[in-house]
Amino acid sequence: MAKKEEIDPETQAILDWCIEVENFLVAGGATREQAQDHIEEQIEWFTDLFYDGLTPEEAAKEALA
């Protein structure tokens, strides 16, 4: 049986943060699919926002602006 790939804690933190951003984007009027597509297309930008210390809500507001 293949060993399950482990995600390092830093990557997991970014993934968890993006999930929260997605929820705020949906609350702001995007569909779940639109929110996921936008995050995937702009992952480098969102990663920069994560490292800049923005909260998921602040990042979603930037994305919706």
C-alpha cells in the first residue's frame, strides 16, 4: 500500500488560510466554484497576502475590491 504524502505545517497553514478566504469570498457573493477558481488562478498573490500577515477576511476584501 502506498504511503500517504504528508503536508508540511507551513503548507497546511496556507491551505487552511485559503479555505477561510474562500468562505469570505462566498459570503461576499461569489459561488464556491468562482472562489476556488480565483484562489487557484491567483495563488501566488494570495500566498503573498498570507505572508504579509493579512487575515483571511482582509484578503477576501482585497480580492473583491
